[in-house]
Amino acid sequence: MKNLALIIAFIASVVSGSAENYLNQEPLKLQVPELKPELVKVTKTPLDYQLNNTTVSTKMDFDFFTSKTNPNVKANKVMDDLSFAGVPLFLAGIAIKGDKANFRQDYGNAHANTRLLTSFKTRIDDYTQFFGPAMTVGLKLGGVEGRSDWPRLFASAVMSYGIMAGFVNGIKYTAKEMRPDGSTANSWPSGHTATSFVGATLLHKEYGLTRSPWYSVAGYGVATATGIMRILNNRHWISDVMSGAGIGIMSTELGYALSDVLFKNKGLLRGDLEGVSDRPSFFAISMGMSYGLKNLTFHDSDEQYAGDNDFDEDSEAFNVDFHTASVVDIEGAYFLNKYVGIGGRLRVRAMTAKGWSNFIEDAKSDRKDLESSLADIIDMASSMPTQTIKNEMQNLTTLEEYSIESDHLTEFSANVGLYFNLPLSSRFALGSKLLIGRSMTQELDINAHYQGDTKNMAYDMNISDGYADPDKNDMSLIVKDFYSTNNPYDIEWDYLTLGGNNSTNFGTGLSLTYRYKSNFSWRLFCDYDFSKKEYTLTADPLRYLKVGTPNISSLFDMLGAPMDPIVYKKEKNVSFFTIGASFAVNF
């Protein structure tokens, strides 16, 4: 107990002494450090998009008649929805529209069995023209919130399609341009293409601008494919497609601009994406026209297997003229900084051969001359009545048709290289590139289809070898009979093909880019491409005689003049200038 009392007394004295030490101290003061406001730059990664409204809806949306508005989304001004990108496309179609005049003559021929028709046929383009609205409506029904509510979307779409229909039909039935297949005079502009680009622009504005730029890439990619299929189906010219694309884009932008005036901010649910990037990396889809290869002329000296023949006159053996080429590109580049990037380009260039009516008439004339010459040879070597021989020869060919498996000399190229960018302002920039790659050519292929009566020729032929007397080296042919076997023949074959070898090509070009939104741009470009190619033309006009007159064909083989195809080869340095426009997604 005594020890416990001493411990308590010691603790009490310590506490008392400690308290006395703080009696004369001043109160504590909190010192706040001085703050100086400064502006600093906040850097975001190129893919750091900021949405004005980040609410994600997953509920199915069937409120077709209910108006909804997000107060956080500001109303668009009229000029916000007008990029005028469709104007140069429409004018480009007008600029090259006159080039089709050279082709119209192909359909002035009154003989249906000589009408040239491409064998490429598909109806996919009848459905792909509605890809844009189908995607837009499907996403909205699925609860993926886009730019507009149902009433505003419906009004924008109706006005867009209405403006497009007015433009297209008003021009179609005023211009009265003949289609490539000669079916109707309402070719320019392409209604399928215009419809497809209206849908693509709807998808772009509703979801590409507000959700992800890849919606825009999908929409415009399918629209471009629709236009290309219209050309391959022989239903439209490249000028029709380019003008149709321009009308589709312009009509939708006008439709949305009118909605901005009528609705203001009512019915807006989602604002545009805001991307922050100093690097002009891009992915682009392009359409354009190429100028360069106007014709391919093959001379007698270009014929292969001609032996040591000396041509007294190197005359023209065959000439193919081409229309202005149509071009479709997929291109992209990743920029390491503001000025330099690496990337690549896939390009399809299609050159349509023209003047096929001349080819038809020449082919028909050549066939008649050949059969007439054969009749004269038989007549000279036979005692048969001349008219009997001519009558039999006339029945040799009863049907003569020509069809085009491909009327386009198409070149596919893949290139990689350096891309350069020079900013002019916050929206405009100049670009260039240096590319190298490989190209391959799909051949132009013309088929012939003949039917007739198979003929037989009974003959005797004596050949003196001239060993005893070289001056008497001679051949005698005696035709005993020329008659129908009553066995009809039917043959279809490659009458003429034209193609080129795979080659290395080099490319460069200049472009002007207008960034009308933070993540989207339109580009005008002029490219130059060079390659050294070897073109091969194979003509096989006598193939039908091998089945129509088999023993006459054997006779020619025995005489050292076989009825084989004629092959021409020609090397040519080929340069192309391509002018066009691109829709680009920046990332």
C-alpha cells in the first residue's frame, strides 16, 4: 500500500508540472500556403473520347410517338449539319458524263444476237441500298440511344429521302441518259447509289457522330460497294454513281439542317463525340477517276511465235480504247507525330473498253470473209456447182453471239509507305505520301457462242516432194464432196482476252483535308501511280471451225497453218493520275 501511494503521488506531480509548462504558451496558428493560378495543358490519348451524355440505355425503345429531350445536349446550328461534301462528288459526275457518249453506239445495233452483255449479275445491290436505315432503326429499337428521338429521326429521314427522290427523278427524266446495257434512258444519276448514301449519312449522323466513328465507316463502305455493284451489273456509268453519291449526301445534310430549324433542341438525345488528338491518323474510303491509259495498240511485230518474219510494214493488228477509269480505295495511316506517319492503300482501278459495236462488225465481217474464202478454195478444187457450195457454207454458222465476261480491265494494287501532313489551320491540312507495292490485273474477256451444221469435206491431196526436180515441188487438192453431216454443233469459247502481268508500282500524291468534325474529315486528293507492265492479247477467231469443219481444220494443221489462237505481247510504261474524294475517320 505504501508503494502504491508513492506511485500515485509521482504521477500527480508530473502531470501538474507538465500543465504548468503550457500556461504561458501562445495559441496555435494554422498557416495556409499561398496559391497561384496557372494554365496547364492537359494531354489526352488519341482514343480518349468524351461524351456529352454518357448514359447508356439497354432498354428496347418502342416510344415511336413520344418526344424526348436531353437538356444537356445543345441544339445544332444549321451550318453544323452542312459539310457540302456531296457537291464535289455531284460535279465530278457531271464532268465525266460526256465520256459515255462513245459507248452508246454499241446499242444502236438492231440484231439482238450481237448485243454485248456482261455476265456479272447480282441483286445484292437491291438490298444493300437499305443497309443504312436498317442499321439505324435496328440500333434504336434495340435501345442504343442515338442523336434523335423517334419523331425527330422520322422527320429527318422523310425529308432526306424526299429531297433525294425529287433531285434524282427530276434529273433522270430530264437528262434521259441511256444505261450501259441499253435497257432504258434513265441512267444518270444512280437512284440505288443515292438511296444508299442517304442511308449511310443517316447512320453517320445518328450513331457515327455520337457513338463510334466505325458506324460511319460501315455505312459509307456498304454504300460505296452498292455503287460499284451498279457499275459491274452494267446498269450505270461511273458518272451516274458519283453524282448519285453526291445527291445522297447533300439530301441528308439538307434534311437534318431543316430538322435543326424546325425542332431546335427538341428531340435531341445525344451530342457529338469530342476527340482530342494532335496526330492526324486516319482510315478512309475513297472514290475517284483515273486518267492515263487511253488505249492499247498491238502491231504485227508484237505477235508471238511469228518466227523470223520481216514485216515490210508494221501495221496495226488490234487496238483497244478505254473510257476514263473508275477508282475505289481503302486507305489508312498511323501518324507518329503531327507530320509523319506510316500506312497503306488498297486500290481497285477499272477501265472499261469502248467501241464494242466496231468489234462486233469486224468480227462478223471477218467470219463472212473467212467462210467466203473457204468456199472459193473448195469451188476451185471441186466440180460441184458453185451455188451448192455457197449454200452449204451459209449453213455452217446459224447463230453468232458475243458476250462480255468482263468489259473492265481491272487492276488491283496494294501499297505501303510514308504519309506526310502539314497543318494549315485547326480544320485544314495538306498531305502527301510515298508508296511502293504490287499490282495484279484481271483480264478483259469476250466470249463467242456459235451454233450451226457440222460440215464434212471429202478430198484427195497429192504432194510432190520435189527431190527429183525442185521446180516441180507442188501440191494438188481435189475436193470430191462438201456436205452437211446433219449433226449440229454448239460451241462457246474465249474469243478474245486482254490482261497484264503482276508488276511493282510506285505512288505519290497530294491531298487537302477538311476536318469538319473532331473525328471526321473529307479529303480531296490527286494521286500519281507508275508501273511497267506487259500486256497480252489473245485472239481466237477460228476455234469454231475445229468443231464445225473438223477435217478442214486437220487439213490446215497438215499444211503447217494450224487454226491456233494469235498471241500479242506489248510492254508499256503506264502512268495514272487519279482525282477523287475521301471520307475519313480520324483516330
